[in-house]
Amino acid sequence: FFATMQLVMAGNDSQGLRYGTIETAVKHYQKWKEISVEEYQHLRHPEIDNILDTLALPLDKDLVCFCHKERVVEIMHDFIVFDRGAKKLCRPHQYFGLKSAQNFVRRREGGIYWHTQGSGKSLSMVWLAKWILSNCTDSRVLIVTDRTELDEQIAKVFDGVGEQIYRTKSGTDLIEQLNKKDKSLLCSLIHKFGKKSKKASGGYGNYIEELKKSLPKNFKAKGDIYVFIDECHRTQSGELHKAMKQILGNALLLGFTGTPLLKKDKKRSIEIFGPYIHCYKYNEAVADGVVLDLRYEARDVDQYITDQQSIDEWFDAKTKGLTDIAKVELKKRWGTMQKVLSSQSRLEKIVFDIIRDFGLKPRLSDGEGNAILVASSIYQACKYYELFLQRGFKKCAIITSYEPSPADVKDEDTGEEAFTEKLKQYDIYKKMLAGKSTETFETAVKKTFIDEPAKMKLLIVVDKLLTGFDAPSATYLYIDKKMQDHGLFQAICRVNRLDGESKEYGYIVDYKDLFMCLEGAVNDYTSNALGGYDAEDVNELLKDRLAEGRKRLEETLEIIKALCEPVPPPKEKMDYYHFFYDADATEKEQQKKEQKRMLLYKLTGTLIRAYINLANDMDEAGYTAKEASAIKADVVFYDELRKEIKLHSGDAPDLKNYEPGMRQLMDMYIHAEPSKKLSEFEDLTLIQLIVERGPSALDELPESIRNNEEAMAETIENNVRSVIIEESPTNPKYYEKLSVLLKELVDLRRKGAIDYKAYLKKILEIVKNAAGGNGDASAYPEAINTKAKRALYDNLEGNEILALGLDNIIKSTKKHAWKGNRIKEKAIKKAIEKHLPKEKVDEIFNIIKAHKAYD
């Protein structure tokens, strides 16, 4: 039943509706966003609009929009797909974008579909292709790209969703496939509409005429052809495009792009493809949580010549045998002598800078995140790689278009010990590959980079991996290359992909000062590296790291203080403990307190990350020493409060999983003086620790709990209570008795009817019994010697023969992986019900199911 479920929804009156499908991770559940942009009003549903005006609550509005009978059926029929086994459904922007595209198709009108990088453009192409093939008579879809890797990626996407797509092998093959109707879904490089040796007399003008003559007799592209032009801003609108139109005749052209159109090309592109079908810009995707916001900083690497005279003398000595013309040519090749002598120093500084980030920055330091370094040349990439290795940073690799071949360096031997650039590049690459082919090496490295970032932390690239929808995402992008417009836009989008709770932003570190921030000349980056775009098309793409970091830190601190504001005076630690957890509260009150605790834990993690991102730059961010000290004190307070409330409330078992990788950073930045680290609690719960170490385990509790008898008692009681609730299904009778004993002991403590020393002795005994599962073994018959048998014995009124008999029946009847399998579970139930009263069958079956011994 659940495997075939199409939609899963959850909502409440304050937050509205979230939707997903089976196995959708919580973080990917979407909020429905009804289209409001004026130019797309025609996509709104009049019936929905009429009802919306009468509603006030967010949940009601979302239900009316998302669950309108026509829309919900349409979403299930046209907008759900299995992508390599994972069921996926559309986001609101994809739904409205595709509805608009369907209208264009119905009107036989071409246009441009612009959805920003990372917003699911590839799946949109899949859904639109499937819709066309299902709804348009005699239809065929041809997807055209301009790079081999994009052609491969398109094929992978369609294959992944179970759609058979044919990749044309050559220009001749493309013509053959178009001339017959065997294949309804094809993909091709645009270059297959032309010849590689296109330098025929007369250029492309004559070429098109020649092309017509070369076509088979009576050639006509068969079927009603719809052409998806991927990345329609590049070669897709040039002479090859004209050749394509000549061959395809009346085909309908639909352009797709993930980057804005350049100002100089926009008019021409719209003339060729038609108006915008639908736009989903970067700032919209960030606001909807589809991609992450980007944080930018320019870093200056000082570089200067200390002794120009010595450099000139060195150059003259090295070029003594050359003519003046040859010397000039040599200087042109190297640019300036500063490049020759100072580039090594500059690269070393950048390498040190990046290694320092891997030691200090969130995600980089904890192995959750990774980074890409963009070098200006293959040689520079190799130099970077060598310098990282020299500094002991070995979890990095180069991925470029370079294929080391002995033929490239056969004439490079200078007769001296020094390497030429080509020899050095060849030598470094061969050592890195270690006998593997470039393709095998790159595939393995890329997989490790994506799946295990702690083992492959940094990729050094030049052009590869910066474009395309299957290029790996990262947390940091370091740029040491002149880039602009499309190349730069696509590159910086490598770090905007969602990747777990701890990734809040993508970071761009610019060593080339592409946006002239160091000179302080501009705030509008569209006048520089992204100057080819209209400002509104790349609005809010990059934000200054320090300014935004300060805003984030102060906002989070304000929210967490507001959360704790209702804590009653005098706001001692016990007041905070009871505000966030009270064992005597009603179930409804407990749920509210649990929500508050979860919010406190989450906000504290956000606060710590926000602080760490600025910890080294508080003065640059505009804080005085006094202000910085006060913020640090606040962060320390909330960090400790979170730990203590986790322990006090019994939430502590989550401690080892919450905020993974943050401990090292917290110790580095937050704790002013060495503090006693509760390392035991990172891997063991308080109850496990007491069982293992006895009363001495209590010495490891935080000082604020340890020095307060009431706080200590409540902390132990709350943790025991959590264990009893958690373990109760394994032996209800036993844990019910334990629960009564705990309640009686708590009442005695509160009335002061037992001294603290005697209380501790009794509570520690209950702790051991709760953790042990069945108390004293001597209280059971000798044959009842496992937790599972004792659970049956306790819940069968001490019937030893029946307990042992059922134990044997279960073991002989159970099949592999029976839990959760309806048929296998039924077999066990049938076997035990012969020996039990009808009213006991379900109770005993649930106990059996709860025990790992019967897995």
C-alpha cells in the first residue's frame, strides 16, 4: 500500500501544507506556492481563486490550491516519475512552468524556458517530453545539446526514468533517424547538423545549399517534431541552428536554459526561439528553499617584487645568447618577470589559505563538506596539486581535460635539470594517476568526492565539472581564474545545492577579485564579471559574507533569546530546565515543551555555525572587542544550556548524532578556557554510563547539574523514565512494575521522606534494572535464561512451560526478515495462537516483534 502511494501530505494551521512522496526526506518536503506573477495569471485556476478569497488559514489555502480535484489528479498523472528507483514529483515552479509550456505547445508557439541552475530543469524536460508524446498526435521529441557531456547526461536522465532515448551516432545517423519514424525520442549534438570540415568555399551560406543537395532523395523529417534546445544561449542560435531548421522543416523549437540570457543575445534569442515560456530566477529559488543562498568574499594575496634589479640581471644572464627580438618574444610569453618569480609564492599563500579553511570552517573541518578550486591553466592546477601534497594535504586531486601522453613531451628535454612547464605537468599528472587511465581515475575521484567528502576534500579543476547538471556540488568554490558571465554563473552554482542540515550557504572565495570588491569600486556586480547580464536577471545572486554573516548571527541570537524570554525569574538553570521539560506536565503540555526543546537544539546549532563563520573576523564585521566578547559569552551560554537540557530531559541519546562534526570547532572557538569534555556522553547515554561505571558516572555530569541535588535527581529520573517508555514494548509487565517503583521513589524524594544518599542508592538500582531488562536473574527459573524468555514468562503469569514452548515455536517458525512482512508475520501469529487465549495473542505477538532475539 505505501510503496504505491503517490502523495504524502502533512500540515497545520500556522505553517500550511507540506507535500512529498514515499521516502521523500523531511528536508525535501515542499510547500505549495500558488503562482502570483501578473504575466502568468492565465495559469491560475478560476475555481481555486474564487475559493481562496474566502479563506484565512494557510492550511486551508494550501489544501484548496494543491488538492483541487483536477490539479491533484493531474499532478499524479503527469508530474510523478521514478528516477533510478526514487519516486519524485514536481515542485510548484516546475508545475506552473510546464503548464505554461503545454499552452505554448497547444498554440504551436516556440519559446524559452528559463529555470535557474539547480532547480530541476532536467526533470522538467522529461515531464514535458512525456506529456507531448502522450498528448500530441504523431509526435516525436528531439533534444539538442552542444557538448558531448551534456548529450551523455541527457541520455542518462531519460534512461534513469525508464524512457528509451536514442543517441544519434553521427550526422548521417541523425538524418536516417529523422527520415523514418522508428524512434519517438532522440538526442543529438547540434554539430551533427553540420560537418566538422565546414570551411568549404562560401562558408555556411553555401554549406546549407550543399547540405540540401546531400540529403537523401525525398528526405523529410517524419512526424510532428518538437525540438528541445538545451542551453539555448550558446552555439544553439548560430549558423548550425539555421542548418538544423533547414533539415527539420516545421518542427516546433523550445529553448531551455539554466542561466540568464546575455543582454547582447537576448533580443536575438527571443527572435529565434520566441518569448519566455516561464522564468524562475535565482532569488525565487533561494526564497523557496530550492537552492541555497551564496556568500561571497574577495581575498587579497599580496604579490610584489622585492628586487627588480636582480630579476633583470637574472633574465639577462639566462637570455645572453638570444637576439633582442627573441628576448622580446620570450617576455611576451611569460607576461612579466613578476609572474616568473612570484607566482610560486602566490600559489603557496593560496594553498596555505585553503588548508587553513579546512581546519577552521564548518563542513570543511568536519568532513561533511568539500571544495573545488578553479585554476587558470592545467599547469597551474598541477602546481597547486604539488603544493598541497608538499604541505601534507593529500585528499585532493586534479580533474581537467589533460590526457598525459609521451608524445606531448618528447621534444621538451632542455638538457638541464630544470623541468619545462609541459614536462612538469606531465610528471605530476602521471604520478597522480599511478598507472590508472584518466577516465578510471576521474570516475573514482568524483564518486569519492560526492559520497565520502572526508576522503576526497578538494578537486582542482580548470574547466571540467563546472557546468552540467551532474557536476558535483560542493560547499566552497575557490576561484583563481578570470571568469565571466555564463561560465562564472554556472561555476558558482556548484555550491548552491542543498546538502544536509549543516549546509546553510554556498561560499565563493575569489582570489582574482572578479567583482572589484577589494578596490571598493562597486556594489553592483553586474558592472563587472557578470556585466553581460541585465541586473534584474541575476538579482541577489551573491551576498557579502561578512555583512550577511553578521545579519545571520544577530538574527539567530535574537530569536533564541526570544524563545528563552518566558523563562520565569530568577532565570536560574533549574528555571530553564523546567521551562523546557517537566515530567509532571500533561501530555499536551509535554508536546509543546518538546517542540520548544527541538527548536532550542536547532537554533543553537544555527547560532554556533553563524558564530564560527565570523569568529576570526569579528572586527572586520564591525564589532568592537566588547561586543565580540558579549556575543561569545551568549554563544557559550546557549551551547552549554543545550547540552544540559538534553541530559536533564532524557534527550541525551541524540547527543552523538546532533550537529556532527561541530565539537572540534566549538572547542576551538567557543570555550575560552580548556573545559572538561563530556566525551563519554558522545557515545553513551547517561543510563548506559551509570550501568558501566556505577555512581562515579555522575561525576561526569555538567557542573550546573552536579552541584544541584534536585537537578541531579531529576536528570537521572527523566533518563530512567525515557528508558522505561522506550523498552516497555519488550516486556510490558516488568517495566510497568519498574515505573511504579520509580514513581514511589520520586514521591519519597519530593516529600523529603528519604535522605539523598539513600535515594541515590535506590535510583541507581532502578537504573540498572531498567537497562538490564529483567532485573535479578535469580528471580527466574533456571531455564528462563534470556531477556526474550523472561519477557514471555513475565507476561504469561509465570507459566514456565508455556514460555519455553512458545520460544521454541517462534524460533522454528520465523523466516528471514519476517518483521514487516505481512505473510511471514501471519505465519508466526498462526503458530502461537494455537497455544494462547484469543485475548492474549496480539499482546504476546507484539512482545515477540519487539525483541531483537527473534529477528
